[in-house]
Amino acid sequence: MITSYTPQGAVSITGEYFNQLVAEVAKRCYGVTAMGDDTTAQQLKGLVLGGAHAEKGVHVEQRDGQLAIQLRIKVSYGLNIATIVRAITHKVKDEVEHATGLKVCRIDVRVEDILSAE
């Protein structure tokens, strides 16, 4: 649960919402073919909690009132990875800040695989 405080009160948004929002934005970016694989800990959490676990390849946490986002992606073969990552970080930051009103302080992108178009 990620909470922001305003003079009118607190607004809490579930982590699942942020994970799904970030994953959808990232998947729409040019060059991203899939989200990365979950870590072993996330896979275990998914087995224990059933369907109520984080979107594959995304982790969002709140640090000092701002959001830190970690993405794991797979990209298309032959494309410039640095350009893809810049586009993702820009688009994810803009979309999350617009949708939630919360500031994004950091986005880490890990490219886990390169997939060829067959």
C-alpha cells in the first residue's frame, strides 16, 4: 500500500495498482517484447498468495514520499537498448506521476533477455 498525505486526508493506493500501471506503460514502449521473469522470492509469494501478487517484472516501493520503480524487461533483437531504456523511464515517470500525483524519484531498468522476431 502506497499512501500520500494531503491537507484533506490520506490517499492510499495498492501496490498491485502501481505494478499493473507500470507494467502496462512499459509493455507499450517500442522495443519491449515482454516483461522479465519474477525473482524466486516473488514466485514463492505468488504461490503462497495465489493471484494477488505483483505484476511480473515490476516492483514499486515508496521512499520518503516518492516512488522507486524497478523493471525487468525483455527487448527485441537489433534495437538500441540505451534508447529503449530512456524511452521507458521517461514514459513510465510521466504516466505514473500524471495518474497518481506522486513523484517518481528513481527508475531502475534491468534488461534480462533479447528476443528475436521469428
